[in-house]
Amino acid sequence: MSVRLENTLKLESCPHCRIDNPNLVGHYDLTTKDSEGRRPRFWSIYICQRCGGVVTASGDNVGAYVEELYPRFASIDTAIPERARVYLTQAVQSIHSPSGAVMLAACAVDAMLKNKSYVEGSLYTRIDKAAEDHLITKDMAKWAHEVRLDANEQRHPDPDTGLPTEKDAERSIAFVKALGEFMFVLPARVTRGLAAAAQPPAASKK
């Protein structure tokens, strides 16, 4: 990683709020070793001045390149269809703009359902239909109704309905990630596992 352990950590975006060029200010440094007194590592603790999230980075010493970073930037699994993956990625990146993030999360769900040929009706009715068809569980459908996903609501907001908050956006994104995992990522892993299990064992070398 071409980022150095300095007074401020120069990341492209905050791992928590995803704001571009965050102001990550160093607040605490320490050095650790393993149980045998080896593998020394220098750690710096940074705080995002926007969201208050803590980022931990380590390297050989002050000014060295970062070798470990926590939390890591989570990538969206490529087993999720491209259109849904792009919407979900953009939702995560715009979480500091909650209305936009919720709308993008809804677009990701819409793309996932259309990929499975659920195209008629509102987003929630299609989610319920997917549960009736056992594509997803009834609890997942119930979860969908507990988060804000109505893209149309964001385009034509009801004056009596409050604007989404960052917590609303976080909950919506968490649901979409879980939906993608259930509908696409886990089935892809099972398919790969079955294919690997069907391969004949490699012949031992004499």
C-alpha cells in the first residue's frame, strides 16, 4: 500500500463513511511484538474528523509504508451480477448522502430481482413473491420491509415522511449485501465446491 504512517493517513476514502480524501488524524502510537518478543510492528491510531470512525494502521516505523490497515475496504463479490454490484458499490460509497445511498440500494435490489426474472410490481411485492417462491427466506422478506428501500419514495418524497439518515442507509446497505450473499454468492460457492469435490484426486508421485 503506497500510504505512509504520518500525522495524517492519506487514504482515498474513509473505510467507515466513505467520504473522499478524509481527514484522518493520528491520535495514538504504539509498538507491539509477538509472544516470543519478535515481529515488532509500529501502529498508529487515526480518527476520521467527519464520522469519528477509528482506523488502525501498522508498518515498520514512523513514516514507513502501511502494511496492515483495519478496517479493510470491503469489496463487493463478483458473483453478484454487474449492474447490481455497481449500484451496491455506489450506495456504499455515498453513505454520507443517505437519500442517494438508499435509492442506490433499492436499485441494487431491483437489479438482483430482475436477474432472477422478477420484473412485475413494486420492489416490495417482488421481494414477497421471491419469498413465496422460496428464492429467499420469509425472514429476509420481513427484513426488507423493516429497512428503507423504496426508490420511488426518494424521488417523490412524502412531506410527512422524514428524510433517510445515515443509519437508515447503513441498514439498507446491510440488507442488500445479505440479499446478494444469499441469492448469488453462496450458490456460487456451493457450485465451485461441488465442482472441486467431483475432481479426481491428483495422482501421487512415486
